[in-house]
Amino acid sequence: MKKFCLIAVLSVLLIACSNNVDLAIDNPTSEPVEVMVDSLRVEVPARQVVWVEMGKGEHQITLENDSIVKFNFTQDVYMVNPTLTPYLMYEEYYGSALYQNSYISSIPSKTVNYLGMEIEGNYDIVDQLINPVTWDYGPREELPEMVQVDADENYTTLVKLTDPIELMSQMTQGYEDDGSATE
């Protein structure tokens, strides 16, 4: 009987924990944005993310222009993109140079048009209002300098989602780091 009660309590706890959805409402712009999640009014400051927790199921997102979207949230984490900003998603390689060619040959190469630039490689554009989180690091989150690679693997990758301002900043920083910029 004790065993049955323990199993029942653990089952209830697992079900209760898995019924939550975390929403990361991102605002990559320089102005605050307001969003309604059901009846909850959320103000997202400029260049910030505000997290909202809710139950799984159908919810209503209302944007500042009063457009309403109903969505059935079934996964654990989503990003809400109320400004419909296009984000660039890519993989960052971690491992020795010895295995980098092996990695490069294994990735699908495609061309995407991002902000008028043709970019070739393993890139995706994320520009929908509601997006399941499939990346490791979100907008304005720094990728680590180094990561631990498992002993049975030659390399690992982390998936990064970047907003346009962050990408331009990275490109400018890379340009300055190369010594290409003149003073």
C-alpha cells in the first residue's frame, strides 16, 4: 500500500510539473512593447526578454495592434516574437581543428536571405510570432568560449539564435578584431 501511495504521489507530481509552459517574450527593438497573454498584460522593455509561465493548452496572444492569435501550446518552452523580427539561427562548432572539416561536410548547406544578405551555410530564419525553442542560446545570450566535449565524441555544437542588432554588433566586433578597422 505504501508503495502504491508513493507511486501515485510521484505520478501526480510529474504530471503537475509537465503541464507548464514557459514563454520567453523577446523585444529586440529600442522601444518597449506590450503584449497580452490571455488577460495578463506584459510590458517588455527594449532589448529585453520577459518570461511568463502558464499551463499547456490553448491561449490567446494579443499584440499592440490588437491582432489576436490563438495557439495551442503543447511544448515546454516557446519564444514569442511580438515585433515579428527575423532572427538568424546557426550552429557554433566546438572541437579541435582536426575534426572541423568532418563537421563542415556533415552539415546541410543552404542559402538564406537575411536582412537582404545572402548567407550560405547551416542557417535558418526564425520570424514567426510563436516559436518552439529549439536553440541552446537565445538572443543577446553569449555563447561560451569553450565547452566540454564528451570523451567519445570529436566535437560538439551549440545552436544560437541572434537578433539583427546582435548580429550586426558581432560582425562589427569581428571586423575590429581582424584589425581591418582603421582609426
